[in-house]
Amino acid sequence: MQVFIKELGKYRGYLPRQIIKTLRGQALSGDLVGAKKGLEKIKLRLERGDSRYENCSS
């Protein structure tokens, strides 16, 4: 779980703060599989260049 939370830290500045907090909360509450799946979906969107995450500051 700690590894996942540290990985989330890499996305500060790229993702909105609320998304990072949501995924962190999911992991801490025990839904690590769901949190990882959510992060993977967001990574795919970032790779595609989805404009939803432009100019996000942590």
C-alpha cells in the first residue's frame, strides 16, 4: 500500500488534487485493487493527451 501511495506522489502537478486524494483514500480503506485500476485508467488518459488534466497544479 505504501508503494502505491508513493507512486501517487509522482502525479502531483499532473492530476487534480481531488483525484489523488480519492485514490489515496481508496487504498487506505482497503480497496487497493480499485485504486490501482483507477490510476491505470487515468494513466491511459494522460498518455492519450486528454485535455481534462491540462495545467493541473497540486
